[in-house]
Amino acid sequence: MKRAKTKYQGVYERKSDSRTHNGKLDVCFDITYKYYGKKVWEKAGWTSEGYTAKLASQIRAERLRNNRHGEELPQQKKKAPYFKDIAAKYLEWARDSKTRGGRDDIYRYRSHLSARFDDKRLNEISSFGIERLKADLMKEGLAPATVKHCLVLFRQIFNKSILWGMYKGENPINGVKMPTVQNQRQRFLSHEEADLLLTELPGTSKQLHDMALLSLHCGLRAGEIFNLKGQDLDFENELINISDPKNKETRKAYMTKAVKEMFLEHMPLLPDEYVFKDRTGIKIKAVSKSFREVIQKLGFNKGVKDRRQRITFHSLRHTFASWLALQGEQILTIKELLGHKSLGMTIKYAHLMPDQKRKATLNLEKAFKRNGTVIAMK
């Protein structure tokens, strides 16, 4: 497109070869001026965007005033970084600072964020774009919890760019409503089902049986089991030191007789050696798919479509907590044994304490009777 002069000084117009507006070829207006003796060309805008030669002239006059007072030009201002560059720096930080070496974040970034945002600068990403991401992930059939994890990851990457001084804009995710997550495990094993599972597992994997036993008897998460080292086992006091839990707060678990006997069989030679290892002697990073196969064989999930009702390895920890609640243990005790950060995470087990509620009501009735406040109704 060849530039042509307009009646305004330093303002030129270019007619598009294909772009149209109101039935005519669209026109782009450019301005030119000198900055420290060097001729500068700058695009003002298109007619279809509301620009005119007169408006371009006004923009040029503003540039000349700014130059006279030493203000920097818009094109000289530092451009916002690309999302992929911020993400790379964030993931490098996550490898050293987050649990599992940031593997969950790496997977979610590569699977759900990279293709959509990598080639966009941070100031080009809008709240509408985040809403589109949320809607598309839901249409793909991802669980609300997974969608929420992806949005939280985006928020963390963006916030880190601001914290690290790499970007000064607003986070576009502010104001975007997170999906409602209802994925709390509801089903837990009966004692008979647990015995059946522990009887079946050794035929598949003795180590998988022992990890299941540990989760059922002590409430450990899978990741906490994988991280256990010889130095974490205190046989004299029958304690397990959980030094790298999910919420970063070290806690103690208590060995049952069966767990202590199991650990004595697994005790590594060196203190900093992992208790549970794969066949090559390397730390385990995931529960074997053999566990799902045994659950399927036992029929625990037969006909169960609701994810909250399906038995997984995490259900064993949920079973541990549910059993404690059923036997009347205090909710604060369960919270500490599970290593929950807040009581709100544990309160879901309160409904399993019916005897405690009944006892409280009966005690209140006894108090009324002692004080002679029971009124017989005719």
C-alpha cells in the first residue's frame, strides 16, 4: 500500500487492497515526525477503527509536544513479556519449590495453557479469554476440579510475573468465577471390604499391599508414603515422621502393630534411603495401575458412575478418617492425624458421629429431669 499525502502536515494515508469499510476500501493513516533528528513513522489507525486524517494530525501534534519535553514515545516503552516466557520462569521455580517437583503444574501448562496463550503478550490476554478457556475445558469433559486447577495455575503464573517485576498490569483472571467443585470422597470401605482388599493385594504386589495398609491404618497420602525414608521411622516410640506433606507442615503418625511389623520388613539400610522403591531401586512416583485392577476384580466400583463414590487409593485415607469418626474420636484429633490445614477440611466427617450427637441430647434431657423442668403435657 503506497502512502499518499493528506492536507495535514506529516499525515499520510494508505488505501487497503482488500480491506473494506462501509462498502469502500479501508484507509490507514500514518504520521511522521523527527525524534532527536531521526525521522519516525508511526501508524495512527484505520478509518474502520474511527481514525481520520484530522485525528492523526492531533496525535502527531501530541507526539511533537512530548518530544519537546523529553517524554518517551509509546513504541519505546517496554513491551509486555510473552506468556510462554513467564511460564518457563514459573515452571523452573515450581520444580524447586512445589511438591512433586511441580510435575502437576508442568502437565497442566503443557496440556491446557500452552497452545492457547504462549504466543500472546500478557497485556493481550483478557478476562474474556480466561472465560473462554474455562468454557472450552468444561466442554472437553474435564472435571470441575481439573478446570479449577488450570485456572489457579494461570493465576499463579500471572501473579509471579507481577511479583518478580516482569509485568505491571492487572491479572485478567481477577473477577473470573472459579468452577464449583464437588469432588469430596463420600464412600469409604467397611472393615470387611478393607480385609478383603488387604487379602487380595499380596497376590498382585506385596509392596502395594503394604502401602495400602499404611494408608488405612495411619491415614497417609500416597505422596507422603512415597517420600518416606528410613530416618523417618522411630520404632522405639512407634512414630512416623511425615516431613514433606502436602500442606508443608511436618506432623507425626502413629504405628499400629501391623504397620510396625511391615516397616521392620521394609527398613532400608541407609537413613536417607526411600522405604518404598520401584524395581530399579528408584523412588515411586505414582500408585501402580495394579491397584485399580484389584479394585475392579473385587467389584468395588461395579456400576458406580459418581466419581465421589468410586474407590481409589485416596479412599483408603478417607476410610481411615471415617473409621475414627465412627468410633467417636474428636474432630480436632482427626484433623491433626490427617494433617489438614484447617478444621473446615475435616468437618465433613462430623456427620459420621451420630452416637456423639445422641449422647449430647440424652445428657441434656437428664439435666432437665434433675432440675425438675420436665413438663407433662395432658
